[in-house]
Amino acid sequence: MSELEEAHQQYLHDYNTEINHAKREGEAIGEARGKAKSILLTLTKRFIVIPQPLEEIILGIADLERLEKLADYAFDCKSIEEFDAALK
């Protein structure tokens, strides 16, 4: 195999690796965004009004494990203030 062909094969490998990484990253971001929106829906159904700063904080969380815990807490908290305090 010529050096040019080897370089091309290496380029294709690197390119595909980057594409796959970006795809997984995008899926994780989408999953986190969906979970955050689910939390907001739960809170809205329970407490009607969600303060804008709180909404922005929730939408900014990318840690799926933390979002899972917050999703459970959204069902159990007694007030939106209690939920807000749990974020801190």
C-alpha cells in the first residue's frame, strides 16, 4: 500500500471516529434536554408557574444522573421553592 493510500485510510478512520463521537455527544445532549423538559413539565403541572431563572438552570443541566434524581424529586417536593433549594 502506498503512503498516499495509507494516509487516506488513516484520514477516513479519523473522520469516522470523529463523526461517531459527535453523534454520541449529540444523543447525550438530546437525552439530557428531553429529561430537563420532562422535569419542567412535571413542575408546571404541579405548581403552574416555574420562575424563568429556575427553568434556565434546569435546561442547563447536562448530567443525566443528576437529572434523573431531580425528575424523581419533582414528584415528591412540596413546593417550587423546595425544588429550587434542592438544585443548590
